[in-house]
Amino acid sequence: MGKHWVKAIKTVIRHDLQGAYRTYQPGDWFQCKNQELLELLAQSLVDTTAHLIKDEFSGKDSGVVILSGTKAPRALKTFGIGLKEALAPELPWKRNLIMSQGASATIETVALGLMRIDTGNDFPGWEMAAMLNSATQLARDVGTKEDKARTLELIGGLEVPVYNTGLVWLRRTKATISVVKIWRDELGSGSDPQHAFIRAVYGKSVKLCTLPHEWIGKWIRA
Amino acid sequence: MDKGVMYVAYGRKAYNEAVASIETLRKFHDWPVLVVGDKPIKGAKHSNWKDRGTPGRWAKVNLNRVTNWEYTLFLDADTRIHGDLSLGFTLLERGYDLVMVPSRPQHNEMLRHLGKQERRTTMRELPLDPLQLNTGVMWFGPGATPLFELWSKEWERWKDKDQGAFLRALYKHPVNLAVLGWPFNSQNGEVVEHRFGKCV
């Protein structure tokens, strides 16, 4: 069986087979196998996102838009999440995940991202969420010479980070409708996908929740 | 555009660092500079704000109240400028409220500099695996005011470091935040070199 991502809620000390140990403070995340997971849960040392999703997530008016060549996550229906295949980014639901470039996601990843773009009574909320493609990669490091020149002209610099455009969560708002329009137009004109996204996001302004490279939510499964 | 650059420099080391930083800034920009600290710096406006607790941090989490301009670039004193800083202001002009650069430590390494209790509480209150941002280089405009008000309140909870308080505030009141790459804030930054810890 695979591993599970868990969050320490008390201090956890873990030993490996060589006797070395590592201490995890409350709030730290780590992976463990089934047997250890059961032991840690029994001792109330860790939590998983399963409770969070079960208690707080609703799939109402949300869905996944699959662009060509991408496989749909499993069990979307169980959570009431819709699915649509499309040729270009669009926002059919209030909350959307646009998947492209062969990206894969578990149902938990889908839900955690959709929760990140939620709003609340006193909470204005993020309008978009997307992961960084790497900790250091910049617009100047990807794409063709023409792509870089066009981004430089439109944005004013190439020292902006590159995003993982395979998984992009968007709440339908005036700002995100505008972002998606530019994103579609850029992709339609044959731009490099990462430059297309950068131009769409940095050319306007939007409440984009930038997620770290290798966001833990990408690997979560119940 | 009504804009300027702010530093917070309390104490001898921070003062010396700010003097050196402003010297490098002047090679690229003639923007007005305001230094909040206990001693004026030649060529910069000076303000000695309320002395509460650790005054440097208090001023930093109240930048929006202390600034003289509508659009401000805040620079930690231990920075050196090696290039054009206009991109941050361009993004503010385009409608962004805040422009920042991610910190190097992320995931489990994030916020390790906080006290144990503050980190524990912060990690509990934040959503899953947020991006840690470095508060040493920030462009901000009037749209960031609600966030700064919350930042100040969050900082009052422990009155210690500012980055945990910043993230707690950001996730309570998201703003239009544009992220720039490492050249604008890192030890080997091509535009902003950040000499972490030189003021301590």
C-alpha cells in the first residue's frame, strides 16, 4: 500500500531502521505507511485531511475542466463535483479546476484546491490558486525567444516565477473571467503554455493564491 | 505615481546597513526615501515612530500608517540594490495591492524562526502548506491597507517576529498579491541582494 500524508498535532519523534531520528513539530507534515498511520492516529499525534474534507468540503457548483490529453480524477461524482472536457480554459462552474498538460490529481487534491478558493461570511477569499513550477524557475528560463520578448513587453520583466499550469483552480469572478479570456487567447495564438499563463495573470490583477512548488496538497490521498 | 522607498533602521548595525543600502539604491533610482529609526540618514526623510516593544518590528507591521506615499517599496536595511526595481511599481499600477518574493524555506522548514508557541498556533491556523513569503522586500499600495491593519493586530498577539503574523493576516484577508522571483530578494539576488541577519 502507498503512503499517507499526515500533519503532526503534537510533537512526533520518528526513528528509522538505522536508529536515526527526526522530530516533527505540530503543524509539520510527513508521510507514513498504513501501520504507522493507525498507531499515530490511535495516539492522537497526527491528523489527516480526510476529516477536513469530510467536514468542510462541498462540491456544490464546482467542477473539473479537462483539456486535451489529461485524465480525469476518480470519484468526482461522490463529492458532487462536475466534469467537462474542453479545448480551452473556461469557467462553467462557480469553482473550477482546469487540468491540462497531462496533469493528474487525486480527488483530495481537487477538493483541497477548491477549498482554497472558497469565500466565507467575513472572508473575501482567493480567486485563483496555482502551484509554482519550481522554487527557482523564472519566465526567462522557459519558452522561445519570441515568447520571452512578448512577455517582457507585456509584463515589464522576466524575473517572475513560472507556474505549474497543469492544475489551476479558479473561482468565477470578474477578474478571473478576464484572466481566462487572456489565457485562452494566448494559448490560441500558439504561445508557450507557461508564458501564456504568466501574461494572463501579470497583465491584469487577481487574487491568486500562489502555492509552493510541490504543494503537499498535490500528493494527498485519504 | 506618488511613490517612495521606506526603511526601518533602529540601532547602530541597522543604521549602517541602511546607509549602505540607500547608497546602492541611488545608483538606479532617485525615488524619495524615508527612514524610520532613531537616527536620520543624509539625503533621506526621517521619522522616529512610537517606541513600543521592539520598535523596528512595530514600525514594520505598521508600514501603511508610517509611509509618506500612496505606493511604497519597503526594503530591509540589510539589502543591496543591483538593478532596476520598477517592475514592482508597474504591477501596483496594474492593480496589484502587494508585490513580494517567496522565502527560501518552505513546507516543514517554514517559520522555524518563530517561537515554539507562535509557530504551533500559526501552523494550526494556516491552511494546508501555504507559500511562505519574505517580508524584507515589499511593494504595496492603498489596496493593501486592510491586510496591514490585520498584520498589525496579528503581530500584537506575540509581539515578536513579523512573518508568521503576516501569513496569518494574509489568509484572513487575501489581497491581489503578485509574486516576483528570487532575483528580487535572496542572498544571491541579482536585483536585490538580501544579506540576511546583518542587522542583528
